[in-house]
Amino acid sequence: MGLNTVAVLYNDFNFERQPDLGRRIHDAMRSWSWRDRDHLATHFGAGMVISQAHADYTQIVAVGRNTGKPISEANDLDLFALEQMKECMERHGYKVTKRRTARSA
């Protein structure tokens, strides 16, 4: 099968004057790795590669603020994203509740 790559594209980037953009995207996809994914090589001017996985697997990513990350690394999600995740889990039969915090004495 191969690999699937997830990338964020910046809609406000001027794509018309970028004859080498395809090559830069290709280079970013090829240089991406879990170990070096925060390296500038994953940025290609008009966006950045945020995840890669074998085509047999599902990738879940969070995208916002002109960046993104795999859901397993998303520690700063806003309430809107958390609510979407909650609804998805409930559609799959899970009960989702927020953990109670201990009251201060």
C-alpha cells in the first residue's frame, strides 16, 4: 500500500508564483520522521507535514493555529475540539466525562 501524509496548507499563501512548490512538498514528505518531525525540513513554505502513517492505519490529527499534531500529542485543545471528540466517542458507544479535580482544603 504505502504511506499517507497529512499536511496543513496555508490558504493565504500565494501559490501562483511557486513553480517549485510540488518539489518542496515532496521533499518535506520524504524527510518527515517521528523523531525529526519538528525540524524545519517538514515546512515547505505553503504549509507543513504533520503526520505520516502506513495506508492501512487511520491517522487522527488536530489542526489549528497554522499547525497541527497527531491527536496523541494534542495537550492543548480548545473546548470546541474536545466536544467534537466527546461526540465521536459517544457515537462509538463510550461514555465520556471530565475527571473531577480534588477540592482544595
